[in-house]
Amino acid sequence: MAQLQDLPAWVQFPDTERVEWLNKVIHQLWPYIGEYARVFLTDFIIPQVKELSSNF
């Protein structure tokens, strides 16, 4: 059986933000998200923009 200290903060303190876990995940993933965004832009978006703009 789970002990009180094992429960998420929002169970013990309902006024605590309930998406605290999501904030932690985003904080841990942020460096990787930035790298993915850079690769996505340089490998996919920029070539498409160049191709579309060459038609004008």
C-alpha cells in the first residue's frame, strides 16, 4: 500500500499545480527538443521554403 509521502504532491496538497510532472518532463527533454527542432528546420522546412520560393 502506498504511503502518504509516496503520493504525488497534488494529492497531499490539492492547491499544488497538477501538471508538475509535465513540467519536470519538459525540463528534462528541453535540450533534446531544441536539437530536434534545429534538425527538423534545417533538413525539412528550409529546403521546402527554398523550393517554394524558387518558383516566384
